[in-house]
Amino acid sequence: MKHPVNDFQVLNTVSDYVRFYEMAAPLHPLLTILDLSTTRVRAALTAEEWARLYTPVVPQLYTVFLKRNLKGTLYYGHQPYDFSEGVLGFSAPGQVFTIDPSLDISEVTGWMLLFHPDLIARYPLAKKMASYSFFSYDLHEALHLSAQEETMLDGLLAGIRTEYERPIDAFSQDVLVSQLEVLLNYANRFYNRQFITRRHGENSLLTRFEALLTAYFAQEGTRPLPTVQYFADELAVSPAYLSDMLRTLTGQNTQQHIHHALIDKAKQLLLSTSLTINETAFQLGFEYPQYFSRLFKNKTGLSPAAFRISVQ
């Protein structure tokens, strides 16, 4: 269900976040660590407190959260999974958080790490954030941790917490940022492991993607160029998750798969029809034929015209 725009509460800073949920003030202006076992929902809340809890919020912050003992079924790409064990999730600034009233979080444990983009703005990590595509995954695409992985991440968080609780000095930000990068690199490793260990479910997703891709280019007539977002929507996953899954299982991301199918279709049209190069480009969904010619030559080493001649 979509909420009216005025129902959203934008939380621009770490202080805004903890103030909104009536939590303890942060020890650092750009980062905080929350113990989820101390922020459980109490049995008796006022109407105002319940309204605040279920208000959709838009934190302008990065969040990393490890949650245990959530009661109820959540989904990982259409498949139900037990979230009673450790589940690691991520979100980037500007993403909407909403608590479903049907989800029992009365016994939830774990932690949440929130940090403002300004914390890493002057460090190489700021540019590297785009490579951590799991910040764009949906909640049902969270990382399910093994006991060993969970212990390792708890240890990394303990190191961050120790620095967080120290008095701020000239080295505080350097140390925090370096520790954050280590944690994110481990998360990257663990997600890659998950794509492999959950191979049955991911192979099913791969099969469905390949079927959609084949069906799209098998249709006759002119259609728009397919986008990564189109296939992600059809498969009910996020674009970032789909690309990472495909890259792990096939070595190519979603856009590369689309280009491969597109070039195959282009070759078919060039060899089996009398369409001009421009007409072929329009048939494939290109608005500008020169873009088609450039992509075709980049992928095959030949221009469309040269390819057509080469096989005659």
C-alpha cells in the first residue's frame, strides 16, 4: 500500500533518527550504533507511540542491520525463509522504511549501525560505495548468515563500537571509516557465498530470467529496448540483486545478457530480412540508428553493414 507523501517522515541526520524514535543521543554526530534488544516494542504503547512506530520514514543515512528472532514469515525472492537466525540488511540514503504491524518484533535482538554520508565523503570509501550494490537490495533479499559469519561480523562491530565510544579526537573518523570498509568488504564476500549456497533458488531465478529474455526478443514487430528495471520488475527482485546474481552464476550482469540477446536478434534480422540498417535499428527499439551501429560494432567488431556482407 502506498502512503501519501505527507505521511513520510524524512530523517536527515543521525540525531533526527534517534530523536524521532526517542532513543539515546548519539555519541558521534555522524554515526550511531543501536542495540535492538533495548529498542523492542513494549506491550503497552500510547496511540501516539504506535503512530510513530508505524510511520514510514526516509532516513538520509546508510544503515546496516543484523536482526534475530523476528516472528513471522518474511520472503527472500518469493521463497519463505526463517528469519529467527541472523539476517543482515542494508539500505542507502533516501530509501523508505516501514514496519508491518503483523510482524512481531517483541523478542528481536541484534544491532543497527547508521552513518551519515558526510562521515565518508572525503575518503576513497565514498566512491567505492557504488560497488556495494547490496545497499540497493530489497528487504527480502537480505543476507542470511552462518553462525561463523555472524560471529565474525559481531566482532567487527565490537571494534567499531569501541572506537565509537571513545572521546572524539583527530584520528576518530579515520579509524571509523577504515573499520566500516572492512565490515562492508566482508558483507560483499558473504553475499557472494549466499548466491552459491542458495544455488537452487537462484538457478530458478536464472531460468526465469532467460525465459523472459528469450520471449521478449522472440516477439515480432517493434518494441522498446528492454531495460534492467523491466526484467527486475517481472521477476520481483531489485535491479542490483538481479545483476549480482547473474554475475555470480554466469559471469555477466543483466545489461550484458540483454546486449547479447539484442545482438543475436540483430544478426537474425540482418541475415533474414531486407530491412535497411536504420530500419533494423528501429525494429529493435533504438531511437537513433547510430547508437545501434555503435553497439553492434563494439560487440562484434564489425558494423551492421559489414557483418551482412561478410556472411553473404
